[in-house]
Amino acid sequence: QVQLVDSGGGLVQAGGSLRLSCAASGRTWRTTVISWFRQVPGKEREFVAQTTWNGDHSNYADSVKGRFGISVDNGKNTMYLQMNTLIPEDTALYYCAAGSTLSSEERHINDWGQGTQVTVSS
């Protein structure tokens, strides 16, 4: 099992930026892909972005392409999601997730973080 601690959420005005962090521990060698999902109350959780730990491959949802970027620090077992030009529609609870397949589908996720709230005011 992999333990994930996600952090960095907060309240920001539209057009602002935030950086989320996802620190992994435990059996991290069993995980090759780290992803971010988000969920708004009353709606299904949706895929945001993901990367392989070596940074060779990454995917983004169309809604965040060009605004969000992923980076990894292998020495710290930490992945970062830089979110720029935030809009109110980005408001959600953001979850870090670990799996072994480069896919936006939740069925490939093995472990989840506790979530960090992002709120974008207009």
C-alpha cells in the first residue's frame, strides 16, 4: 500500500495560482503513475492530470491544458500540480491518487490521498 498526503489547497481569486503537493510513502515502488482527480459536491469525481514518476509521460484533462502543469521530485517522492490562471470552475476537492497504469479511469487507481480543497473566487 502507498500512503499519499496531498496539500497546498486554499482560497484564491480568479486568475491566481496555487501549487498542490502530493507526498508518497510506503510501497512506492509498486506505483508508476501519480494522478490528480477533483470532485465538486453532487458531481462525479473527474480526472485532472497525471504523470509517471520518471516524468516521461503526462496527461491532462482538456479543461486544464495550458493552465496546469505537473512536476516530480523523485528524491522527495513528491509530485506537484502547478495551477495557473485559475477560474471559479476549478473549485473542487482535489485528490492525489496512485496507480500503475497511465489512464484517466479511476479503476486503475490503487491508493488515494485525503483531499485538499481549492476554492477560486470570482
